[in-house]
Amino acid sequence: MKAEKIFAIIFLIIIVGFSGYLIFKKEAVRKASEASLKEAMFYQALGNNMVQCNLCPNRCLLSEGQIGICKSRKNVGGKLYSMVYGKIASFHVDPIEKKPLYHFLPGSKAYSLATTGCNLQCKFCQNWQIAQVFPWEVNTKQMSPEEVVEDALKSGAESIAYTYSEPTIFYEYMFDIAKLAHEKGLKNVVISNGYINPEPLRNLLPYIDAYKIDFKGFNDSFYQEMTNGSVGPVLESMKIIKESGTWLEVVNLVIPGENDSDQDLKKLAEWVRDNLGQDTPLHFSRFSPNYKLDRTPPTPEETLKRARQIALDAGLRYVYIGNIQDQESSTTYCPQTKEPVIERQGFFVIKNNLESCSIPGVFK
């Protein structure tokens, strides 16, 4: 019995010690992560060590030591700092069609990267493992803008894509990379929720060649309930991007029972037509159960095809469906002849006949 007690005590000491080690290690990682902070752009010092971030519509008001909603920007000593500058949580070389961008360098590769964090809290987030966490909660790779551009050039990619999480929250890092990438002959594409304030957006656009907006739904109550954001700023962002001349494509993730009514789909298509133009590509993407909506069923294919037809009937010329195998809805057709111009299978171009028809986009 005495031996059993001794064993139990030893076991308890080991467990407590190991738990303490894990807590110590996590705290050490957090401190190391915060040791290389980059002063943020677009904030206002308010006195008494208070700051207000003006990067996105959240406009977080932060006291000393507080971190913004995006989990990536922190008030340190009355200054706002980015905690994710140079800390890559995910990177890969992807087909540009995976973004999806269908009218931008078809068949090319994009060097894709992301840090942690996001300024929305979508219940259906598809990359929540990096988008909804703090930078010290995942393994990251430290890379300077110069190293990113050099690696992108070696990869054979024609562009750098800021994607996976939300590029707005690693604005300073993206901005520095994008300027250097242009100098080296690489293009830049942003895959974003569009939840950014006008001033930083306009400041960024001269260095961006294409923008894809993940537009969540036309109903503002949907935005508020499902993302903790609002639809107005996203609509304004799309107008600013279009007016700048930067190539724009729009994606709508269609979620059963949430944003899939004929009324909402029609409003979206008509708004794109009237504000962005009938030549702006609109993609309807299939939802798959994920994150906090893991019990919601996948979008029926017939719903997506109905959405596409609604948009075509509204006058949009280029309407696509993503995340399903359907040749017709992934093909780009010539508006005049109705003949296929670009045919795709999955994320890959299997036929490119651009010389047969003039269509809008960036092709060189």
C-alpha cells in the first residue's frame, strides 16, 4: 500500500510538471511571437495609451495590452503593432483557378501565403485553423518580404496570392511584399472578404493586379449573424476596386437555408450588374459542412445551378459554379458566338482559345 501511494505521488508530480512545462512553453512561444512586432499602419493614438485601429470597419478601440478582434494587432505602449508580420502560417503554389480567378492569367500558378487571423468571425469559416487563432497558437515560418519574392520567383509562379486567411489583417506584410513583387515582375492577387476601410484599400490597389471578394450574402442580417460584420463596407470595397481598374471577381458561398433564397440571389446578381458591370465574373460556390456549421448539409447542385441561371437571366455574362464537377458552369463562353473560349476541369485549364474571342480580364 505504501508503494502504491509513493507511485501515485510520483505520477502526480510528473503530470503536474508536464502540464507546467506545456504552459511555460506556450507562454514562451507567445512572448517570442510578440518580440518581433511591426508598427501598424492606419491607426490613431488617442492618449492615455489608448489607440484606435482604422484598418477595417471594426475600428477596434484598444487599451494597453489589448488585441483586436482580428487576433493580430496589439496595443503596446500606446502604439499599434502587427503581431503577424513575416510569420507565415500557410503557403503553397496553387493553380490560379483555385482562388478562384477565371479571367486572370488562366492556367498559371500563384505563390500563395497567409498569416493567422481574420477580422470577421464566420461561423462557416473554411480555414478556421489559421484564421480564427492567435499567431502563437500555430507553427509559423519566418520569411521577410525579400525571401517571399525570391521563393516565388524560384517556384515558377507568375503571381503572389495573399489568401487562405484574411489578407487585410496582415496588411503591412502584404503591402511590402506587393511593392517588391512588382519591381521583380510578379503580379499580386488578393483573396479577401472585402472588409477593409476605403483609405487603406486605395493605398494598396496600385500594387494589386486582381482582387477576388468572398461576398458572404446580400442580406445584412445574414452578415451580422454569421460573420459579426456588415454588408455595407464590402459593397463599398467592391465599388472602389472596380473604379480603380484592378481586375475584380466575386464569389458567393451558397449556404442552404441561410443565403440561398431566390430573392437574395437575384438582388446579388442585379447589384453586381448595376454597380460592377455585366462583365464582372460571379462565382457561386458550394458549401461543405465546416467549423460551427458542421451540421448544415452541403449545397444541393440544383440550388447552385438555379443561382447561376438567375444571374444569367439578370444579364451577367460570366457566371460560374465552384466545388462541383460540371463542365458547363466552369467554362468561359464567348458572349457573341456562345462558343467555349476557356474550358476547365477542376482547377486546371484543358482548352484555351482566347484568340477566338475578346473577353474581359488580364491575360498577359
